[in-house]
Amino acid sequence: MVRLGVTLAVIHPYDIPAPIPCKPSEGEPMHTRRSASTACWICALLTLCAAVGALRGEDIDTPTLAITDQAPPPDADGFHHPLALVLARVVKPDGVDYAALRADHGDLDRYRVLLARTWLPDDASARKALWIDAYNAWTLALVERSLPRDQTKWRDWSIKDLGSLTKNTWKSYTFELAHARYTLDQVENEILRPMNDPRIHMAINCASRSCPPIATLPYVPSAIDAQLDAAAGAFASSDYHARVEKNGKSVRVNPILDWYAKDFAVAGDARAFLISHMEPGKTKDALQAGAKIAFFDYDWKLNLAGPSTEAPTTAPPPAPAPDGAEKHR
């Protein structure tokens, strides 16, 4: 067992690269055998260290800021005020203005410092809001620090580019909250999803064009239930994320409803979830009439706002659901 932050991880044999063979040949002198034995131990130690590092991921340093004023407690809406300033400035109807964020990320830095220094609140609503906002803030910070200097390359850039052959982006970086470190994958799959609220999938943003858009306001304890309802309603009623085909016999929807199908069981299933949050119209009528559900191809390109992008207000062209579709986070 290896302790990683506040979690325990088991290093599976398949996760550890095979060590370089270091068995001496028969008839070699004793001093050569001793050297080979020492090299073998060093090789094994380096291999173990590499495996541990791969499990943990790269630590994204918390900004160094001298915050002298007293921050509100994490169960207060005011705790998320710095993030509110960020979202109000950079979130646009067609995506995120990452140029503006890169030009001034002071409020985002301040919020990340507050996250690192705070504690986990006892109140369930406050915890849910804290983890959702932390996830979104960390995603913004990760993208801002990783985008190429050449802004003409941003349009075709994807957050998935930050992953590797052995580990996806969401497992590759850790951020600090309440004096402990977490990857985005841990926040989503070990903390948020076990809360059994599928609306969370409409609240956390993965910086991709097919992801439900990031909210223009932070989630706050006093209003989070209404905010999540609004996010689910906007998602379900969007022609981009769910729309009836011309033949009226099928509805093509965002594949996150397929990737996380079991999370929507609390609502019955993905169809029932959509119907319960969808505005009246042809798509809702088709779903209620039993129309077949199909899934469009996920667009992983950056959710970049600006004249160089087209707002994702209409659904992508029809495409068959890919076999074994990769989860987006």
C-alpha cells in the first residue's frame, strides 16, 4: 500500500513496468555479481518510484498570495465571490474568453488560495457547491496555464492533449483543497458522483465544446438545488444536447448520458431525466412517445469564445454512437 495524499492506492503489478533484467551470468566474478545485485535494487526502487509518481500525477502549485483579509467560511455564499468575479468576466454565451483569463487571473489565483486554506464544511449543500466550484476553477486554471502562446492554435486545441499514453488529463494533475491534494478524476468519480445527483454532470465543465457550458455564476450553498435544476433544464432543453431527428422517430443526445448511464438511474434512466427537465416541444414529445435515443460524436475541441468559433447552439451532424465511447472526464 502506498499513501497518496489522503487516499490509499494499491499498485497493481500491471501498473509497474518490468524491471531491466539484472541477473549476472554464470561464472562472473563475485564483485561483478555484487554490482549487479546493487543495480537490481536501484532499478527496482526507480521502477517503484515511477509507478507511484504515475499514480499521483503532477502537483499544480497553489499561487503564493498574501491574503490579509478574513475569508468567509466555506459554508457561506460569499466564500465563492472571487470565482464569481472570474466567471462574470470570462464566461460568454459561446464559451470562455481564455485570452481575458490569461491576461488577468488574479481573482482565480485568489480563489485557489482560499480553496487550499479552507476546510470541508459539514453542510451537504455547502460541500456540493464547494467541490463543483473547485472542479470548475481548477479546470480553468489548468487550461489557462497550458494553452499555447500562439492564440491561433487555440481553436484546435483540446484539454485531452494534456494527457499521456498511460494516463488521461483528469488523472494527471493534482490541486489543493483543505490542505490535501486531489485530481479532477478523484473529485468527479470519488466525491461528486457518489452524491447520487446526476445534475452534477451538467454543472462540472471539462473545457470542451460538447460539455455542458460552465455557469456564469458559482454554485453557492443557499441556492445550489435551484442552480442545478437550472443547469439540467438548460441542458435538456438545448437543441445542441438533445434534439429530435427529422424522421421524428429518434432523438440524438449528448453521449454523457450514455457514459454515465447508471448515474441517471435515480431519475429512472436518461430518458426520464431528460423528460423531467425538458421544456415542452417536439423533442420532449418524441421522448415521451418512446423515440429511440442515439448519441452524437463528442467534440473535444476547446470551448473557446470569440469570433473564431461558432456557438454550439445546434446539434452536430448525425453520427452513430461510438462503440466503447471514452468517458469525457
